[in-house]
Amino acid sequence: MTFLPGLSLPVLPTTVVWDAAMTAYNFGPGHPMAPERLELTERLARSLGLLDLAHVRLAAPELADDGELTTVHSPEFVAAVRRVSEDPTATDEAHGLGTEDDPAFAGMHEAAARLAGGSLLAASSILDGSAVHAVNFGGGLHHASRDRASGFCIYNDAALAIRKLLDGGVQRVAYIDVDAHHGDGTQSIFWDDPRVLTISLHETGMTLFPGTGFANEIGGPNALGSAVNVALPAGTGDAGWLRAFHAVVPQLVGAFEPDVIVSQHGCDSHRLDPLTHLNVSVDGQREAATAVGNLAARHCDNRWIATGGGGYHITGVVPRTWSHLIGIAAGRPVPLRTPVPEAWRTYVHERYGTAAPAFMGDDADVWWRSWEVGFDPNDDVDRTVMATRKEVFPLYGLDPWFD
């Protein structure tokens, strides 16, 4: 086990979902959603000693069954996935199956149902008390809606976990999504459910798929204020991204008073990501994961499910970011100046012919201005934040200017 120096967080029972079979979620050569992202994350986290901690349970997911899948997806959609899974030539573009983003492949249903089962396992761990924190870095497939696959996502595992929590007696769940893309599928599934607060911090739909997630999307008539969107301008870096996070998320989570937090940690906001236009570092992503964990400690008796999501720089960004996520959830955060284990770097070089980063961080400056210093109307990020605060804060009795 690699010794991890630095201050440790409280040790809490933690479930990490993993099985090599999860890499069967594979859209084929050249597709950005490369399954190697998952294998490299598990290998790096293990090299760092995070999966060998006494209080961390590594658990293999079962396939979600149709009864579980249809708690958030329509029976017709699940049947369509099964048909295409059995015969990939029988594409069904009406259900988003066999498209450029979601190519059909043999075994699609089983592969997607296994990732979904991972987040259901995480929810079960929270409900039965065997874990307080749970991580499914193979999950976070937030674009899948009730009736349609979209954006590399077949079944919406985060929505399934939220539904299982609610059905298990949890009263309120806050869903926090920091992927560069809007968490549109999860938002749509709980659009009119006042028990679920969905917060998405993402690159504006003016420049990035799926083209949604603006400040005026605030939930259905029975749940106004339950959907929260911060649509950041392209090019936003750590300082603006973290300022926006801290100007919206803690205030609303505090007002909503959730029993559990479910979070999605897509790391495609990184400056090296080939599909997006933000400028966030691994260090910034680690800061956000720490903030989410702190919110769970403050408001939810620590109960927290964290998932992965997007992230398409598979050797330099994804494994480090999600290993940090595992470390934070396990109460053993990895210091940013920790050297990346040499054996892992050698593996990456031999397998992919590329040099892996030398350290676990990007040596970035993650200082951010608190909202308390005031609103700057000439700043694009501040205008975005204020638009969201004006739409939602009054619905929670909060002042958009000062709270």
C-alpha cells in the first residue's frame, strides 16, 4: 500500500463499486466513451492503496433487472434496448439507439444494466447502513431520459439510485452534477418531483451538447425551484467554476435540507478534454468533490453517493480525478503533490504509448472569490450566477444578492 501523507478525514464505511465486467460498456474503437477509463481508474486507485483500506469494501454490481430499470425508464424503452442488444442491426433511433453518440452493440442491455446496478448497489449500501459513502465511478450516465438514450448514456444509473433511495424511505435527495455537459436526463426524470433537487453546473448549451440547462429551467409546476442550472461560458477556469459552485450549491443544499446527496463527477470540464471548452484542472475537480463531501457531512449525516460521468482524456485526467474522488469518499484524500505511482505510469506508457502525469495534481491555482465580495456585472461568470440566483433563490427564501 502506498502511504498517503496529509490530514485524514473521518473514517466512514465506504463502498466502491467495481468489477472488470463493467468495461463491457463499449461503443467500439474510436468512441470517446472508452472503457479503458474505468480500468485505468481502478488500477491507479489500487496503486495508491485506496482500495486496500480496511473500511473500504469493493463490491461487484449485479445487472439491474427490468423491474428496477422501469422505476425511471419506460417499459417500451427497456424493451427497445433489449431488442437492439440482441440484434445491433435493428437500430431504433426514436429511442436513441444506433446513433452516432450511442452506437448499437451486442450485449448493450447487459453492459448498461450492470453500470445501473452499480448505482443501485450504492443506494442499497446507504439504505442498509453498510456504508455511509459509496462511489460508482463507472456510473453518472446523466443524459439518459425516461424514453431515450442520449449522449453516450443508455440507462440513467444516478436517477435509479435516487429513486431507490426515495422508495427506501429517504424523504429528500439533492443531486449535484459538475459534468461539463448539462445533466438533462436526470433533470427531466425528476422535473416535477419536489423531493429531488437537481443542480447542474455545466458549460452553456449555447456552445455544447445537449443545448439545454439554462437558468430559467427551474422544475415543473409542482416542484418549482427543484431544478437549478448554472450555464457557464466557454473558457471558464478554476476560479470562475469554483466561485459559481460556491455561490449556488451550498446555499440551496442548505435550504433544501436533503437526507442524502447523490453527485455526478464528470471530469470533462478539464482543459485537456477533447469534447468541451472549459478550463478546469484536476485540482479544481478535487476541490469540488471535497465541497460535496463536506455538504453531505453538514446536512446528511455524511450519506453520499458519488458517481463518475464524462471525461475523455483517458490517461491524463480521468484516472487521477476519480482516484481523488475515491480518496475523498474514503476519508483518505490524496495530496495533489503525491507522485503518480511509477508502476502505473509505466503501464500507461507501455499500453498506450503516452507519458502519464508525474503528480496527482496539475499544480493549478484554485483560489476563488467568495460571492460575499460582491457581484461584478462586467464578469460573464457572475452574470450567469446571478441569473440562476434570481430564478431560484427567492423560491427558498434566499436573497439573490446577499445570501
